[in-house]
Amino acid sequence: MRFCPQCGGFMVPARREQDKILFRCMRCGYSEEVSVSESADYTIVGATPKEERTITTLKVSEAKKRPPKTLEEWEQEREEYREILHELLQEELEGVEE
């Protein structure tokens, strides 16, 4: 395995010429030629055939559906918001008078 001397990124074989292999950094693009004898462990492989690919999926979670609110619940919420708004407005008006 080779790492880039400039940025530390992973270097992969990009091209092969007779007795030399060109390694290119995946991060910054730095390239370096190495003799075939030094890089005997590296091979250049094409794309994986479609038949050999494995597709994986992950189901994180399902949203739980809440039962719909009744008319009574809506009215109760509306009254609570009204009371809160009324209190806030009253506090604001009292604060201005001081």
C-alpha cells in the first residue's frame, strides 16, 4: 500500500507501461512512477461485472402514525394557545407601562 508524500492520501495504480507503473494519489492527484519489481503486489482491475455486484439496503425505522385528533382536541389546543398568547401580550403591555 502506498501513501502520498504530499497529503498522506491513498495512492492507486493508474497506468502501466512496460517496466513501470504510475501511481496516482486519490486526494490531491500527485503521481509517481515505480518499477514493476517494487510494486509486485499491485494489480490494475477493471470494473466489477453487474452479475457479481451485491446490493444492500438498510431499513432504519418506520414512522409511527398517530391517530387523528378529534374536534374536541383541536378546540382544547386552540384555547391553550389563546390563553398563552393573552398572557404574553398582557406581560408585554405591563412591561411598557413601567
